[in-house]
Amino acid sequence: MKTKKTISALMIAGLLTATPALAEEKPVLTVYTYDSFASEWGPGPAVEKGFEASCGCDLKYVTAGDGAALLSRVMMEGTHGKADVVLGLDMNLMAQARNTGLFAEHPKIDAEYTLPIAWEDPVFVPFDWGYFAFVYDKTKVKDVPTDFKALAASPLKIIIEDPRSSTPGLGLLMWVKSAYGDGAAQVWKDLADNIVTVTPGWSEAYGLFLKGESDMVLSYTTSPAYHLIAEQDDSKAAAPFTEGHYLQVEVAAKMAGAQQSDLADSFLTYLTSSDVQAVIPETNWMYPAITPAAGLPTGFGTLITPDKALVFPPAEAKKVRDEALSEWLSALGR
Amino acid sequence: MAERARPLSLGAAAGWLATAGLLLLTVGTTAAVLVRAGAAPRPGPGDWAAVQFTALQAAASALISAALAVPVSRALVRRIFPGRGALITLMGAPFLLPGLVAVIGILEVFGRAGWISRAIAPLGLAPLQIYGPAGIILAHVFFNLPLAVRLILQGWHDIPAERFRLAASLGFGPRDVARLLEWPMLRTTLPGTILTIFLICLTSFVVALTLGGGPRATTVELAIYQAFRFEFDPARAAMLGAVQFALCLCATLATMRFAAGAGFGAGLDRPIRIIVAQAAGARIHDVAILLMVTAFLSAPLLAVVLAGLPYLFDMPASLALAALRSLIMAVASSALALGIALALAHVALRAGPAGKLAEVTGMLSLSASPLVMGTGLFLLLRPLIDPTAVALPATVAVNAAMAVPFVLRILLPGLREIQAGYGRLSDSLGVTGWPRLRLVTLPRLRRPLGFAAGLAAALAMGDLGVIALFGDPDRATLPLEVFRLMGAYRTNVAAAGAVVLLVLSFTLFWICDRWGRNART
């Protein structure tokens, strides 16, 4: 009886606390990433398995909500953090991250990036990318707007994310600003009556859209691929906009204070390998930074491919977004 | 009242320890963020607008919920009907839902594509436009009306049955009953009820923004998010967290001026049967109110269940483990919250500044920003231990702290009555300490204890807050798994996960609450 109690107490303790690694002699590479990357449905498990097969190490993820939360945590920890690699920042966060001086240059990586823009950065290694877009249901929306002005003039209802709490929300802010410059405020004023609501994050917005609360939702051009490949549902599509689409490039970098500097270097190289790149499309539902030799999964061929990629250089991003945010706030009625 | 000088009793020591612990978790964590960040900026005009909006929506939600709860609880006390117990238990359910799940349930009913909009579409009517202040208040009332009903119901049960008999034998009319029994009871119960709901709505974030329809509905909590992750300015976040505490402090102090014991005196702990005179039509009035409230509360719950049910068998095995983990954590949080609250109540029942400090501290965690508290705790723990390794114990502690205000609010009125009714007798008989707790206090407190334990457990079960900040991907709780599923496009499976979450929280709540309601009084 007593033994039983002890055993169950131990089991409970095991459930609640981290168990020390069994093979303690193995070095541990700590990768900070956003939650959905490391989750069961993200690329995390496959990347971990693949890297551990060759590195003779133990890869351990530590997660934060998303890219911005990740940077916030790294800045909070300063030089006392345990991170060797931070994975999941984007171009809007790059300048801020660089200025902290907490990140180190990456090793020479021999990769032919297939990004829509030229990439040369001593610190940040891109691992995937995507375009923001409005996603809709083809069976319900027949008159698909081809730019922001047409969307604003249409009776269509949209759900967007708040730029202050969400990455896609910030992406949309930058998208309108890069397409319209000084005219962005007017575009937002015209869009005001199309916006059903503004949600804290992508999950809420997309969930409400699937429930039928709006005709369109701000997401990615790659979102329809999920429905097509995982659900055999071809009813979702992204609307191509003639202004071009705003680009999001997701990057990883090594910490200057990394305890496992060599392992971190080889992990960054591994990220650009075809092993990882082939996993990205159907787990992160983004485009891989380097198209694998075998090509993209079939469903990806049906996606819209914008002619024009809009993006602010990282160094300008901070100034632009502060200005764009105050325009957004006043246009949407505060 | 002259107090004899005596050594610090065990109860008082525990009370002070609980006060100190809670202060560390709330004010201490905010200070930790501030110390790490350096000088705090002053609030700007945008911040004051957020404060104003936050306070206004919280006040409106609290007043409306409480005003509606009075007739509902009266109807529940006056009418005996089959299913009454079930209805009172159902009253616990909305409150226990994670915000996101509740929002989806509400929108399934009241949204643009919801049941009502679809039902009126054939009549040529436009879909309901719920987004805006009305949406926020509707959602907050959905969340908090049941809590208000239960808190006021508790007040009814604290009136000794003898008073009702006396009223009946004296031939009281409905007005006399209202003036001499109901009003004094409401005077004790309502301020605390309104305060609690006000504080809950103060930190509302997902609900306020999503149903508020845009940046017009910017709350202080959203401004904290912005400070942390848009501006990378933790000092601003801590400053805003402190503003939230200040709001809480003002509201709590203001409420304490009104709260006073009703002074019904002690009774013989007989069950209540209210057999007093009622106005003509009272029966129809009560039935109508109960029917409307039942429909209002159960429709979104039903929507959540219907949405998830078809996908129950698509759930990954990892959800079962997450559910087990959440259950253990919920029970642990509940036990801890009860212990802290009882210890705190020991001090809070005293007259004077010590009692006030304990009571205010007990409410403080309700207005703590989860984001600031989590970050501060992270900063405090980091020099001592790897925060990721203690993610779950830390979450248990934070969840317990978050539940203390509710537990305290539920226990205090009853404790005050017990103190007033039996305190002097017990003192004169020398019944103190543990025997007093066991023989005098706990048996009379069983009903609120059960309710409080259930509430604390279920709240912990549904909490998403702090665990996500500590970042251990291998030890997710059920709400976090549901949120992850939503983030990975798996909306349907997430809906099924939400049903499991709802059923588990509700079962925990039901078990504890039933134990309490089987009490003699």
C-alpha cells in the first residue's frame, strides 16, 4: 500500500517536473523558438530527430508565444540566458535583435536561397518565408477584390489581427504602408467598415473565419495548401492583390554567448539542409528558404504566386511601423 | 475592542505568511520587472484612454451582471422545482471556460453567422452586429452573471432559517421581507460581488479585443502586450501593471466602506424553506426569469459541445496526457488556494489596518496582469533555478494565487457571520485554534468551501496564462494544447479538445460543489 503511494507520488512528480536527461554526458543544444514550431504539429520534432542523429548531442527546445515574445524573452534574459540558437524571428524584428548585440555571426553557409529577395546577412539565417494575403472561401465569395481599394469599396467583411499583439497583424500594417505610403491612413479609413473585428492573434482570427464570421481573413498565401493537402478541401483560396504582397522571412541566429558555439553553428547549417527544408512546407505551412531538389509538395503548385514582393529593409522597419501604428489607431477610431 | 497581548498564534502566522507570499507574487513580480528594466516612464494620453475604457467596460459589466443576478438568485431561492440543483451547478460552467473557447461559443450563437443571425435571415433581417461595447458586455455578463448568482445565493443561505419563520409568523408582506431580510443581505453580498466582477473584467483581453471590434476597445492589458512585444519596453509594461494594481486598490477600498456584516445573528443551522408572502405574479415572474437565464447561459455552452463532439475521436494521444497533467495541477492549485485563503481570512477578519491589508492583498492578484506576473516570476526565479524546469509548479502557484480572491470572496461573508454569531461564545468557552476551526467554523463553512474548492480547481484547469511564458514544450497543459491545435489550423480537433476541457473542469467543479451543497444548512 505504502509502496503504491510512493510510486504514484513519484509518477506525479515525474509528470510535473522536468526529468534530468538520462545521458548527461551528451552536450545540450538549447534552441529558443516559438511554440508552434516546437509543437507536435510543427517542424520541431522532425528537426530535433534529424539533428540529434548526427550531432551526438541533445537538442532541447524552449518556447515563447511567437517571434516577438521570443525576442522579448531574449532581451529580458540579456547575457544570462541559456539559449544557444534563437529560431523564429522575422524581418520586422531583425534590426531590434541586431541592436541588442546579443547575437553572433553565423558560419559560412553555402546555400542557394530561393527567397523572392536577395539575401545576404552576416547574422541571420533564413529558414522559411511566406506572403501575407487575404484568404476566402471560393464557394461563398464570387467577386474577389484585386487590391485594397477594391476590398474597401466592396461589401466584403474581413477579420484582421492586432499589430500590437500579433505578427500577421504587424505584417498587414507594413503591407498597406509599403503599398500606399502617405495614403495608408486613407486606405485604413476606407477599410474600417469592412473590418468585423480585430483579434489578438492569428488563431482567433482564422478560427472565427472558419466559423463563418467573415468573408475573408488576413493569413498567408500558403494557408489554402493546408486545407488542400491535410483536409482534401479545395474551397479556400488567397486573393492576389495587384499592389504586391508583403513578405515575411523567418530567420534563426546564434547567440553571442552560446555555450555550445560549434553545435549552434552546425545547427544553423543543418537548418538550410534539404532534410529540414523538405519538412517545412507541410509542418510550418510556409515556403522553404531553399526549394528542395524534389520540389514542393503538389498542393503548393495551386497557390497564387505574387509578381511583386513588398518589404521594408529591416533597418527602416522600426521607424515605419511606429508611424504606421499611429495612423492605424487613429483611422480605426481612437 | 481590547485585545489581550498574546503570542502570535499559528493561524495568524500562517495568515501573515500568506499575505507576504501573495504580495511577492503580485507587487513583487511587478517590481522585479521594473528593477530589470530601469526607470518607468509616465503614462501617456493613449494609456489614460486605455485606463478609462478598461474601467468603464469593467464597471458596466459588473453592475449589469450583479443587477441581473439579484432577481435570478431570488427566483432560485423561492422556487423548488425538478432540476434546480442541476441549474445551480450549470451556473458554474460559463465562468470556467477559457476566454477563447467562450468567445467562440458566444459567437456561434450571437455572431454574424450565429444561430440567431441565421434564424432571422429568412425574414430579410441583417445579421446581428454584436461587435462593440455591447459585445464586450454581453460576453462579460455571460461569464460573470453565474458567478454573481452563486455569490448572492450564498448570501441567502447565510440568513438563518429562523428569521424567515419569524417573518412568516409576523405576517411580513413582500416589502417587509425586502426591507428587513433581503436588503441587509444584499448590502453585505453585493459590494463584494460587484468588486470581484469588476476586477475580473479589468484584465480582460481576448474577450475585450475580439468582441470589442477593434482598437477602440484597447484595454490596459493590451497596452501591456504592446509594451512587452511591440515596443520591447518592460518598464512601460511594469508601469501599466502598477496602474492596474492602483485601480484594484481604489475599487477594493471603496467597496470595503460598504461591506458590513448583516447581523442576522446565529440560528440553529436549519435548512431554508422560504415561506414568506410574495407579491401577486411573483411565480410567473420567477419562472420567466429562470427560463431566460437558462437559455442565455446554456446556448453558447451547447454550441461549444456541438462543435467539438464530432471530432472527439480525432484527438491525438498527447491530449490525454495533457489532460491528466491539467487535472493534477488543478487539484493542487485548489488545495493551495484554499489554504492561502483560510490563512488570509484569519487576519482579514480582524478589525483595523492588518485586516484591511490582508483583504486588499487577497484581491490584488485578480488585477495582476498575467503577462507582468509571469515575466516577473521568471526574473525572480532565474537566479535560483532554471524557470523552464519548474514551469508546472510555478503555474500551480500562480493559478492558486489567481483563485485566492474568489475563494476569499466566497468564504469571507460566511466567516464574518460565524464570527459574529459564534465568536464570543467560542471565546468564552475557550474554543480556539484547531478545535474551533474543526468544530465551529468548518462545519458551517462547508457549503462555501465546496463551491470555492470547485471554482479554484476549475479556474486552474482552464488557465492558459503563465505556462506559456515559461516555455517547456514537452509539458503542455490541456488549454495550451487546445490553443496549439488552433494555431496549427486544426480548428475541429481543437473544438473537441475544448469539449474535453469543459467536461473535465465542470466535473471537478461539480464534485466539490456537490460535497458542499450536501451540507446541513
